[in-house]
Amino acid sequence: MIDTTEQLIAAASSGEQDSLVCEDSAADLGDAQVWDGLGAGEPEQFDPASSVDRPGLDASWRVNLEETGAGGNSGQKVPTDVFYRETGTGTGTDLCVADVIWQTVSVR
């Protein structure tokens, strides 16, 4: 899951993320430069029935994104969470991006 997210970050940073997005997804991946300096956090199982921010989303996993750079995104809207859907065997190896949460980052 972390490797998949790192692949997404690399692809999104170069504008080549389309092949990783679910066919029926309306996920906004934004501009390539906002993905620079992001890294994968810990994955967690996603339960659409109990989700407050994405109720009913057809996804299996949620991975938070962490800034690994020098904090240059303060005041910008950046992707903070990626939701994945399992597309094949259910082993977590065949994943596509179902949605992305964006938030404005502020450093105190």
C-alpha cells in the first residue's frame, strides 16, 4: 500500500497519474507540483459506512499523505489523504485511486 502511494506521488508529480485512477473516479489530482515533497503515511482499512468525510465511497483503503520536504506548502491546498479501491484479487496489490482529500496546510 505504501509502495502504491509512493508510485502515485511520483506519477502525479510528473503528471502521469491517470493510469492509477479508477475508471469511474472523479478524484481531483490537481497540479503536479503540489505532489512534490509528499510521502505515504500509514494505510488503514476504510469503512464507507462509518466515514464522516467520505460516506458511501467505494474504497477499501485510506492512506494519509505526509510532507517530507521543508514545509513549503503552508497556505496552499494540498492532497492529504488518498482512498484506494481493490480492483482484482482482494490482496491489496491491484489498487486504483477512488478519491483524494485536499486541505489547506498551515504551519504554526
